[in-house]
Amino acid sequence: MAKTKTAYFCQSCGYESPKWLGKCPSCNQWNTFVEEVLEKSVASVPDWKPASTSLQRATKPSHVKDIIFTEDHRLITSDNELNRVLGGGIVGGSLVLIGGEPGIGKSTLMLQLALTLPGLKVLYVSGEESDRQIKMRAERLSSVSENAANDCYILTETSTQNIFKQIEALEPDLVIIDSIQTLYSAHIESTPGSVSQVRECTAELLRFAKESSTPVFLIGHITKDGMIAGPKILEHMVDTVLQFEGDRHHVYRILRAIKNRFGSASELGIYEMQGDGLREVSNPSEILLSQRDESLSGITVSAMLEGMRPMLIETQALVSSSAYGTPQRSATGFDTKRMNMLLAVLEKRCGFRLSTHDVFLNIAGGLRVEDPAIDLSVIVSIISSHEDIAVSSKTCFAAEVGLSGEIRAVNRIEQRIAEADKLGFEQIYISKYNSKGLDTSRYRISIITVAKVEEVFSLLFG
Ligand code: TYD
Ligand code: MG
């Protein structure tokens, strides 16, 4: 018998080494190497078409002009948020990875998709739950009763060879794998969930997807530090990486495209987790603005963009004098480093003594915002709380703040203004540099252009 072949893999990034290493040279993590058995059994285990067929078929280079381009056939689902995030529906033969923390709702989202594709045969492969458990979940989802004609099959199986056998018999139009970490391939001897198993199973599914033009969705768990567990490698192999995120204690969930070979990677879908499944949220601004009549200090509204979508979101700040020597700085849904930068601008350029105060910042709805256009709203919230002067709930902001306290222009300003106008806001503060070519007569909202943070403060707080 041949000697067992093993290698060491970094469980965090998938780096392969013939020897054990204390520190991973690729991702610099300590103590992440685990030995995995690699020996491939030569015995012919049925697989998705032996690799030799595709290897022997030598390909020749073809001139780019001669390649016939046909628009990829896309499968339009009844879930508009998912369609948008995927760039307009599911592309045939694509491999899509959906990552997210345990319990966030990945299985629910995929089962809902499986149950609402009328006229298509869907195979839902689960290595995590029994078919009775899945049936119980399906009963909970309100979408089921409406689409009873749907052809959805459940398979509880973890061996890829068996899965491919069933796929060949069933010939589904869409395959969903829940989850990639539970699968194992008989070609590799290490345990399910290890780097080499996850990589091999994904490679087999990739080959199947490409050769049969069947789209495949993979569910992948995410580790604490946000990596698609552990192998980052998966992200390179698949066509599209979607991340399902949100605060488990909030009802809102966000589906974000991180990588997409068939569309924009900045798209975003919003769902609400209800007792009977996930509901699409088509008008996010309404849920992200808390219902309030009076104006409160420390709360402002910002017109931000997520992907291509404008939405209005509330930022809340609380500034209080610090009880201990070191003031606390805490931000939820906003980058803490960026908040510290903005606090330094307030301290240095505007003379506010904030170094003896605790500052807490919260973005409503459990969302994480990366759009710099929220900067102005953040600093106005902080000063509003510090001075205890409320800003009108009919005022919103859309501008970036620079290091010297200058108010900088942001992209797609018309879209932001139009959204604020539509939702009945009365004023919007934007950068002076954004006002060029802006047709203000089109909007009912009054547009206030500013160049420096001091100007904003004197206009708002006198
Ligand atoms: P699940 O899809 O199992 O999460 P994942 O596959 O990402 O681990 O979702 C689990 C949570 O969703 C669970 O805490 C219960 C909740 N849930 C609802 O609130 N409503 C529902 O209709 C369903 C099916 C689940
Ligand atoms: Mg699950």
C-alpha cells in the first residue's frame, strides 16, 4: 500500500505546507496548522464525470472576435432582493456561496428560494438537518402554501459521490447545498469541514455546475472573525460570494454581494425575519427611521447609499462626561477608527473638548454603514448630544467630512436628495462642491450647501 500522503493546512486561510508551522506565513495567524490526510484513493469511486474527459479534450485558443457571445440565461426568482443582489437573477451554471453566522437565516433563505421557483425542479441537499426538520421549517414558511405546485426535493446526504448519483437520477434545475462544511468526498481522507475536504467538495460541485449548466448554491458558515470558515480559498473558486448578515437580536437581515462575476458587487438586499420566514423589505428608509414626532438631541438622519440604492438612516450619539480617566469610545454599525478621526476634527478644528467625554454612536436598524456620506450626520449627532440641542427631525445630511473640517462632495447626490424629498424631509445639508449643475428647482426640499463644519454648527445651533 502506498504511503499515506499528508500535508498541513492553515485552518484560517487554507495555506498549505509540507511541515507544521507555528505561524502562518500567509495570514500571520498563530497555531492554525492542522495535519490533513491527502492520499487520493485510486479506486474508481463514482464521481461527477471522471476528470479525465475534460482533461483529454484539448482546447485551442480562439480569437476574441470569433467567440460568440450570448447573454447568459438567467433564472428570475420570485425574490426581488435576491435577484438584485445576484445582478438580475441566477445565472445558469454559476456557483454561488452564501456565507453567514450560524442562526442568521441562511437555511431559511435558501429553503424559501427552493419552495418558490414555480415550474422548476430544485434539489435541497442538507447535511445538517433531517428531512422532518426541514419539512417542519417549510410548514412555517408562508410561501409554501402559495406555491404548492413547486417541485422541491430534499436529500439528507453528506457524501458528494452519493449526491452526484442522486443528481444524475433527478436532473434538477437548481441545487442547494446546506452546508459545504458538512460534505465529504471519498477522494480525500480528512474529516468534513477541513480545508482539503471543503476545497475538494467545492471543486467537484464547480465541475458539475460548469459541465451541466446547473446553478449551485452553497451555504457556508462563517467563523467569528468573519471569514468563510476557515478557507478563504472558497471565495476564489466560486463565481459569486454573498454574505448574509445582521444582528441576531434585530429582525433585519442584509444580503450583500462581496464578489460577483455576473453583476455589481455593491448590491444589497434587505429582509425582515418574521415568524413565518423572511420578508423582502422594498422600502428600507421607512424601517430605518424610527417613528418619532418630536426632535431629540443626538439624533440625526443621513441620506446614504448602499450599492445603488439610496436610503435614509438614523445615527444616534450619546456624549456624557467620562467617569474614569480614559474616555470610552464605542460605535455600533460605524467604523470606530473613523469616529475617532471625526472626534479629532471636532476637537482640533472646532474647539469642542471631547477628550474628557465618553462617546457612543449607534446606527439604527443593526446596519453597518461604510458610505462616507454619513460623516456629517455623525458629527452633527455628536455635537447635538454634547450641547443637548435637538436637530429638527425634518433635516437630513449627506456629505463627507475631511481632516481639516471641510465638507466634501459625495457621489450620486441627486439620488440622495430625491429620496429625502420623497420621504418628506424639509432640508438637506450637502457640500458646496456638490451643488454644481444641480437643478434645485426640481425638489420641494430646501438644499443647504456648506463648505466647513463650523458653518453647519452655526446654522443649526447658532
Ligand atoms: P436558520 O435558517 O436555521 O439559520 P442558519 O441556517 O443561518 O443557521 O435560521 C435560524 C433562526 O431563524 C432561528 O433562530 C429561528 C429563526 N426563524 C424565524 O424567526 N422565522 C422563521 O420562519 C424561521 C424558519 C426561522
Ligand atoms: Mg442552517
